Amino acid sequence: MNEPSTSLVRPMSAIDFMHLPEIVDAIVDSIVPELGGNLHAHNLPFLVACTQISKSFAYAARKRIFSTIIIDQHHQSLITSGLTISTGKYLNNIMTRLIHFMNNEKSDLVVHIRKLEIRIDFNSFLLSESSRLSLLLATFRDRAFNLNALSIVSRPDTWWNLIPVAIVDLLRDMCRSLPISRLRFENVNSIPATVLSSQHTPRLQWFELGTSSFAFQSIRQVTNWTNFIPDTGKYKIDFIHERELIVTAVDADFHRYDTMSFSQFINKVSATVESITCFLRKGELETGYLIDLGTLPRLHQLTIKQFPNSSDFEHSMEKIGACLHHGDEKSSIRELVILLWLEDCYNYNGANTVSAVDFSLLQKLRLDFLSDKHPSLQKIELYIVVEVLFCDQEPMLPRVEALEKHVRNEICHSMTSDMSYHDLDHSFPLLPKVQVRIHFSCE
């Protein structure tokens, strides 16, 4: 009887292991971390150095170098991510070379491009025919098959009808044919809301406005949100029945618009919104327009951000409490996140810290205080960034970690200071998950 043959498998060496794509990506990410999808200018030399190590590292680095292309009209502009094309006397040469390079069948550059940002300045040079922007956009339309984010930024404001028809048509073609899931407009007015339709941007998932607005009449052609869309915020959308557009998530900043506008907008999308993130700035909460969170039947996640200082911490907590407890309807919120950046709250003298904040005010964020209004609440997270003033030398890392632990213990102790010893044994499920980070600033 013949014995089965056994094949010898060469064990993977350390060199082989180091060149696995997943390992290489992890190494490059650890050296040059991405922040919000962007790579900072000082990281570019590290990525270029990675391209010299091996083919595996070159591929991983190239994906990040060319993931974002920013077309900027200022020669002095910083490279915030990937490749920035600046104007000036070399504009035509650079644009021509990029177009040629993207059309080169032997190059894989074009498959790495994920994000395109077009920046327009006061003289609108990029919108002129001599800028060759139309040729570049046509190349993106025909070759950048992985492009998924498009941004148009103007300094100062511009109006959509001032953009040449040829460029508008190319942008629409790109939105229709490429997998663009994110649109961003900054300082752009009278945008036709048809860009949000399934016909024009069928894969759209998010759109972001930065002091921008839609044309009112075109809004009514696409959705029933009327003119209540706040001019600053991020909005996650979905298409139902292939036509109707709904909002499922909102990330809003009260610095740009008042509580009344935001409240009216939320009422318009109350039946579909599932997640809300709001930044409550100082002194800008009009209690007469608070939203009863129980009237939002699909709202499951709520995030509130606040930047209080030691003098108005009590008022800030009152505003958060007013938002959470307003109205009589029971909410469907399952996850609550509170993010606080505490300014001028601690002084550091090398050995001790002196707190200027009464953390017992955070007791209202315990589950036993919230469960009546929010019976479905399962998870509460409290993220606190504490600004610590130091006089002489900034503390070293071990002291920072010790200080973070000290502040966290102080917060947890203050949140349970009203409990009896018996209640303390059962307090853990009632407390939010508390994370503390220290930010130092010099006096």
C-alpha cells in the first residue's frame, strides 16, 4: 500500500511576512496616520521615502500620496493631502503633465485617486478656459474610476451660475458616472438641489455644506425640506423607491445658524433621521425652539458637543440637560455621547492640580437621571478634553497619563457623591463610560 506523499511547505520568513500587503499597509499607517482622510504636508517626505524601500512599500505609499488631489489657485498653498496643484506661472505645464500622466495606460496613478477638491479664489482663474480645468475634469470623468469624494471650495463666496456651463456639465457627468458618495460645498451659493437627486448622483451618501446654500426653487423639485436646510453641516442621505430623498443623519454646528432654523429643519426630517450630532456653542441656545427627542421615532444615536470654560460650566450643563429632557414623549435613543472640551479648568504647578469646576454637575448624565425620558438608552459615553494651564515646563508623558487618571477618578467620584455606600455597590451600570484627555496650554 502506497503511503500518501507529503509536500514540504517552506515556512514564511520574516522578510516574506513583512511584505504582506496588510502588514505593509499597517506599517505605513503607523508612520503616517491619516487624520479625517487627509495627510498633512509634513508627512509627504516620509511617504516618498517609503516608495524607495520596496515595491510593496511603494504601492502602499503611492495609494496615500495620490489619494487626494487638490487644485488650488494659490502658489503658496500648503499640501494638506496628497498632491496639490498650484497655479502661478507653472499652472498650464503642471495641468498638462498631470493630464498626460493620468492618461498613461502604463501608470496606475489614476486608480489611487479617491478625492478631488477644487479651490476657487477671488479672481476665479480656475474657471477660465486658459486654466485647462475642463480638460482635467474630462480626464477624471473618463479615468478616475475610484473617485468617491468631490469638494468645491470658494474664497470668497461664489454663485453656482457663475461657473461656466462646460465645467458644470463635466461635474454632473462625474457625479453620474463615478462612484461619488460624498459632496462638499464651501462658500458656494444657489446650488441646484438636483445634484442630490438619484438621477444626477445615484451613489451619494453624504453631502456637506460650509456656509453654502441651495437654490430654493430647485430644492422643492427634489425634496420637501423647503428652505430650512442649515447652511453649515454634514448630512447623510438615502434614496427610497429610487427617487425620494431622505435624511438619516445630521452633524450640525450652532455657530452658523440659530436654534430656530435647526429645529425647523429637524422637524422636516423627523420621520427619517437616525443620528444627530450637534455642537452647542456658548450662549446660542434658544430654549423656545428645543426639540422633543421623543418626537423623532427613528433617532437612535445622539451626540452633543460643548466647549465650556470654568465660569460657564454650570450654564453649559443646564443647556445639555434642557436638550435631553425637553418634552413629554419617550425617546428611542439607544446611544448617547457627550463630548466636552473644558477650557481654563485646571492649573498645573508640577505636583498638584487645582480644579475650577464642580464635576458633580455631571451627575445628570447618569442612567438613573436619564432613563425616564430615554427608556431605551443602553450606552452613555462621556469624552472630556481638559485644558490644563502650566506656568513653567510642560509635563512629561508619565505625568500626563497620571493626571488623566487623576481627573477621571475625580469625575467618577463627583458623579457618585450623592449616593449612599449601599448605592455605590450598584453604581457602575449607571455611570457613563468616561474617557479623559489632557491638553496643555501655557499661561
